[in-house]
Amino acid sequence: MAHCVLDFLQFLRLLQLADSALPIGSTAHSFGLETLAVEGDLNVAQLESFLQDYLMEAARLEAAFCRLGYRLTSLTEQDSLLLSWLELNSRLSAFKTARESRVASATLGRRFLQLVVSLEDQPLLLDVQKAAKAHGADIHYSPAFGLVGGVLGVDEMAIVLAYLQQSLQSLIFTFQRLLPLGQSQASAITWRLKPTLLAIADQSEGLALHPEDITIFTPLPDLASMRHPTLETRLFVS
């Protein structure tokens, strides 16, 4: 019975952490997608197809790093864990060529970890937070999400899927503010993209086993993110 109670407690905590309303500022960032909508390169008719392709690239990268963050908790030597944590975030920074998107990811990761540290007494989370601050290093959202899941003992696949689900929900909410996308249409798109999230989660497992194979090719959103600061009017920080 105790085991079941613990599983349900983990489930409830996971629901909260994956809630798009979590107070870390995720709704303030579009990662350059605002530029595509404003410049007329993306409309509602194209949205589902765009999201599927975008998720298969960008979300697959993040899912792999989420898994890698999760697996750091299996390291028993603290110095090795902290060094691996810094290296993992540094590597993810290198994949993010657009400054705005890179800063957004690091801002969300830092706020997410800070929030969990305030909610849960877990010395490891405090240690990685202090290590990043001491080295002036980024804390990216996806590895932080994975690390927290590992510390809390949540199943790895569940953590990855929860991360992907909240990522999709954030994207959908972003486009509801930018495009004439109704609630019912947004829900239908989100529902139909569930198999894509499962496929991404499966693919990320192989990438986490072979990190040297991780790649990403998103030139349109990256360039849009670079142009984002030049927009005359902006709803989003990034």
C-alpha cells in the first residue's frame, strides 16, 4: 500500500511540475516563433504540420537532454555528478545558436530549479544550483526537468513525456496569442500530436545512449529568433 501511495504522490507532483501554469515564466517566451507569425511565414492552416516537424527536431533534442539530466542522478560520486551537470548544460548551450532562445531556455531552467528547491528538501538540487552559480554556468530547462525527475524517483519515460507534453502545451498557448487559433482547434491539434510525442520520446532514448549522435536542424526558427529583437511590437520576451 505504501508503494502505491508513493506512486500516486509522484504522479501528483509530476502533474504540477508539467503544468504550463507553473510560475517560471514559460508563457513569456516564444523562442522566435513570434517572428514567424508576425512576418506572415506561419498561419493556422500550416500550424499542425509545422509543429510536427518542429517538435521532431527541437523537442527531440530537448528530450534527449532531459534523459541525460535524469541519468545524472545515478552517479554516486558528487564531484563527478557536478562536473557532468555543468558539461551537460554547456553542451546544450552550444546547440542553441540564437542568443534569445538560449537565454530563454537558461532562464526557465534556473527558475524551475529554484522553484523545486523551494518546494522540496533535496540537497542534490541545491548542490547543482550552487555549482552552476559558482561557475557562471547556464541551467537549461530540459536537463533540469530530467534531473528533478530523477531526484524525485519518477519513472524516466514519464518524465520525458511530461516534459514533451508541457512543451507542446506552451507552443499551442503561444500560437493562440499570435494567431486566430480557437480553443477547440488548439485542443484537436494537441490531441493529434500525441503520437508524435511518443515517437520523439522513443527516439530520445537512443540519443541519450549515444549523445554524440545528437543533432538539430531548425534554421527557420533560429533565424526568426535572431530577428525577434528587431520586431517593432512584441508580445514575448524571446
